[in-house]
Amino acid sequence: MDHYVFSGLTTQNQHIVQNLLSQDVSSLIRTAIHEVLHVHPNQLLGRSRKRQYCDARQMYFTLLRRATDLTFSEIGRTANRHHSTVISSIYAHQSKVAYDLPYQEAYAELCSEISILINRKHVKEEA
């Protein structure tokens, strides 16, 4: 995000504002992951290295990166991870999407679910 937008805020307050801006999107993605991949948010943000959880984290980081202007460090903070973990997860996601058919299908289903959740939220806000 443009650092000039928050020029009057302390670094700590900038991070607070960034977290508030990203919370809605990240919680939407976590909800979709829970519904499609059956990975509970605690498991998503946990330390387990089971493939199911790692794949979900890779999708989470990729979707958050594409949907927001957050830096790798800020994305990492949403899951208590370092920026380097986010970068390697996004690279791993790109490889899996290219070669792993079940992963591709799960990712496509996840994107569809996110679209449905956004439409539901938009309808509720209009009502």
C-alpha cells in the first residue's frame, strides 16, 4: 500500500490500520477455505505441516496477495508467519496450479466459493 497515505501515523498505527483493512478480506478467504477445504481457521493458522493444511495456507497467501495491496510481511502477520514463508508459499502455489490437477480443482472451487460469499455479502449490504 502507498506509504504516503499514512504519513501522519506512527508505524504502529499504520500496522493497525492495515490489519483493519485486511481483516474483512482475510476473514472472507478463511471462511471460504473452511467451507471448501474443510480446514478450520485455527488449523490454517497453526504450525502443522500436513499437506492439507500447507495447501490451504498456500491458497490463502496467494488469494490475499491478489485481493489486497498488502506486502508479504503484512500478509505473513495475518498468519503469524515471516514474509519469506509467504513468498515461498506463493511460488509453491504457482507450481501446483500448473501440474497438480486435484490442487487446481480445489483452487477453482475455492475461488467460486469466494465469489459466492462476496455476492451474498453485497446483497446483505444492499438490503
